[in-house]
Amino acid sequence: MESDSAILRLAQHGPRPAASRHAVRDVSAIAAGFAPQLRLLALDAHGRALDWMSWQDAACLYARGAVAWTLGDPCLELHGGINRDSGQRSVLQLHPIIAARGHVRPAAIAPTPALTNQALFARDQYLCLYCGREFSRHALTRDHVLPVSRGGRDVWENVVTACVQCNSRKGNRTPQQAGMPLLAIPYRPSWVEHLILSNRNILADQMEFLKAQMPRHPRAG
């Protein structure tokens, strides 16, 4: 291959039509644009959602022949080097949903999303569940509904997003004791909910697929 630098462009079906007007861009030029934010949905061989992956990791799956099947129109096109013999440039089209060979998750096992502040704030939509105001991530905290000092656990069902002021005001008390009723009941998100919450740049094909995986019954409680 003559060229070591890959050339990349968003396919016509991508989420940013304005970017697709530029036929090809160098990777270094696109790094500050949309491409780093684009994540592809990885499935196991049976079609169960595993996680989000970068386009670089997806390209490796394609190159290794490890893609079992795909869904959706191509959303990203990678241009490689030019073949000396044929004079043709290699082209790789990435799809928004990719099932990988050899990755199978038992149907009975539903992974529990890790409880992190980022995931918690996303679950509560960056709202303080005491005052109801929206804040930036740096102005939010994790509050234990039943304080840890009183036997409360650091689990999804016992934590909510709270602004610094409300958390300080509540202190080492329950919401009832502090006279600060919760605006929503804390819950443990399913893995599919977690995937939706953890990506702010979900493509239409991906959202349609994930919504079809959501539980049909209403959440208890």
C-alpha cells in the first residue's frame, strides 16, 4: 500500500448531513469533528446488545473477518491506501449495528450497569431530584437516599442525582426527615437502558433497535 494515512468520510446516511458534503477528509482533520463521537453498537452473534465501540475497533473487526452480520445503512466509510497493482484505493463501509463472530452472551445473564456518577447523572437526566433544576456534571453529586451511615447501600435503588446545595442541605438525613421529597423513585436501569443513557449521539437505526429490546412490561414500583 502506498499510503499509510487512512482517509475517512461520513457516509450519506450519517447523522450530520453537513459533514457529508465534504467528499473525503484526512483523519487528523476529522478528529476534532464528529467521527470521535460516533460509536457503533456491538451485538453478540445472537443479536443481544453488548456495548458501544469506537469506529476504530469496528474497523478491526471488519479487517479480521470477525463480523457475522450488520444492520442499518453504512454510516461511515474508511478509505485506505492505493494498491500498487490495481491502482484502486481500498474502501471499508462501517454499519451502525455490528454483530461479531465468537461473542455470545448467555440469554439468562443480563449484565448490571456499573454504578458510576456519569451513569447516574445520565439516568436522572442531569436533574437534581430534590430541587428539579438541571446542572452541569461538575455541579452534581451522588446522594444516598438512606445515608450510608444509617445502613444505606451504594446501589442504584438507593442513590439519586443531587446538586451540591441540596446534598449539603439534606445532610445525614432521609428525604422525609429533611422535608425534601424526591421527585422520582431511584431505579436500576436495564442494560439496554444503560446503553441508551450512555450515548448522546445515537443514530436512528441504533435507537430503533435498542427500543425494540426494551422490556414490554412497565417498571415495577
